[in-house]
Amino acid sequence: MRALSVDFRYDIQRVFDFRTVGMPSPNRIIFGCGAIDQVGEEASRLAKGKALLVSDEIIAELGIVEKVKAKLEGSGFEVGTFTGVEAEPHIETAIALYELNAGKAFEVIVGIGGGSVLDMTKLASQSIGNRIDPRKIVRGEAVPEARGIPMILAPTTSGTGSEASPIFVVTDGQNKVFKNNPLYYPAISIVDPVLTVSMPPRVTATTGLDALSHAIEGMMNKNANPLSDIFGIGGIELAGAYLRRAVANGQDLEARYYMSLASTISMLGMVMSGGLYAHSIAYIISKYKPTAHGLGCALGLPYTMAFNVPAASAKLARIAEALGETTAMFSELDAAKLAAQSIFCMMDDVGLPVSLEEYGGISEDDLEKAAETMLELYPRPLNPRPMSREDAIRLWHNMWEGSLSYY
């Protein structure tokens, strides 16, 4: 057989972006309707003995915590429960979880809930397993050198994607602190769309926009690559097609199924590249008014997309197509602008505020300080377009006015 001759004289950077990339992910993802029924069996593969089940009061009231507890007990575990995780959790919650382990020696931890619950489960796994006060982890005074106790995460929302990331976010004092470490990946993620059916429309909308922010920012990021873009485009297409349906009818299991899938794959894409200024904006808004993370991201997303049009027109044109917009008659630049407009319209369609003035909690006099704090605390060097102080101030004024300005 004749050998294949390959000519390596090409300038491959001009042909395509052939960077070598890795795909970090949880050890195992189980996806499907009814998948939560496997939680006991899966936990027993990781450990025996005592299990800590972490959730919040709403999930407990829905009976989901008791169902999962029964599955774990049926697999031989002695189960302790903690249902005190609040929205946008504070460091005090992590301390309470850490202290709960004293004298109990949990062998495995299961988090079932929204992003706040899953994030607290990650921190609890590390602090308990490595015997480190969570305050030291959050404040950078100690860095875990080994995995914590084995962890299973099961989301009840479709947007945060925490089940597919090595990141947790916690409030310490007045600041949002986010930590990123491969050790924070769960051993197993169980994504069961049925668990999301009870989400009210507002939560469905905000978490759905969170998923879109992961997919879109991951694609705009300078670290984006062909592999991460596949997940990003897929997540955008699914959310573009099914978010409005899920908000309109929470019992629409097809919409719930595909929004759960959109959430997970959008985060799988973003962890390969990273978040951008919509996430920074979310952290700043929460300083002025308690704000769900997904809503904070949504309030910034179309405006940061508009800001990036001059530097990322090709990507944004693709995003517009993935959102279902017809772009054939537009130039690349106009199609890119259409992407930001599409997100703006979607926010309005699902009942979310589209401007800071409409949302409230922050005054027009606060905008300059908010912009400066954003650049100081949460800069984004991988944004495709550098953002100066003047750019940031203008961006915040645009968000206040609800103006998609392309400059």
C-alpha cells in the first residue's frame, strides 16, 4: 500500500486555528428524564457509609430532597441533610456545612438544586475532604491539593451549568468571589430535565439567559477554539429554540429537556475559554441590589455583545444564525448587530427587564463608580475588544438607558 504523503509546508495558522486544546469535564455526566433515580447506585460506586445531602428549602418543600434521600438510604447510606443554602450564598453557609461534618465523617456529598446549591456543595466537598476552613479556601489562604470527598451534583434549574464546571461563586462580605480549580469538578453529574419542571417562569427565564451568556461569552472569548465553539453553538441553538417555550409552559417536557441540555453543553464550552464582561456586570449589580446571577448576566449580555461587534463580527454573525435569525441578506457586520438585538428581544419576550433603569436598585449617579469597580475587580483581558475606562462608563450608561449602541 502506498504511504500517504503529507506536506507540512502550509502556514496552518492561516488555514485554520489548529491549536491543541483540552476538554475539561466532570468524570461522568448522566443525562435523561428520570436519571435522578440512579443517584443511590451511583453514590455507592463512589463510597459507602455516610452521605451528606445538600439542598435548599424550596427543593425540600417540593419533596425532591426526601426522594433523593430515600434513594441513598436504599443503597445503604446513612444520610444527613442540609437544606439551608440561600440564593447567592454567603460564606457563613459554607462554614455551617463545614461544621456539620464534625463528628459525622461524611464519605460522599450530593448536591441537588440550583447553582447556589451546587456551588456550596463543591466548596463543602473540598473543605470537608481536605479539612480546611472554607474561609481560607475562599480568601486564598489555602489551596486544596487533593480532591474533596466524592461529589454528585444534580441541577434543578437549566442555566447555571455548575454541574459541568470546576467553578464556584460565593459572597464574602460585599464581594462576589469565584474560584476555579480542576479539583472542584464533581465525580458524577446527574442532569434530569424532570427536576426542572417545577421552576417558575421567572427563574426559567433568568437561568436560561445564564446558559446563553455562557455559550455566547465562551464563543466571543479570545481563548475560544473549534471544540468549544461546537458546544457554544449547540447551546445557543437549543436555548434560542426552546427558552420561550419553557417560560410559557413549564410542563413542556420537550422544552425542559432541551434547555437542560443547552445548560450543560454551554458550560462545557465556556470552561474551555472563559466568561467575559456580562459576568463582571452581574457581580457589580449584586453590590447594589440582591440579584440572581442569571438576571445580572442577562442585563449586561446584549450590551457587551454590541460593544464587541467591531472585534468579533464573524462570531456574532454565527451567533445570530444560531439564535434563529435570518442573516443571508445582511453584511457580516449587520448580522453581528442582529445577534445583540436578538438577545435584547428575547429578554423582553420572557419578561425580563432590558435596562438598568427599568430594573432599579442602581441610580444613574452610580454608573461611573460601577464601571470603574468592574474594571478594577473583574477585568476581562480575554475580551475580544479592550475596554477602557471611558468605554466602560459608556457601556453602563447604555445599560441604564436600554440603548444598544455600536461604537
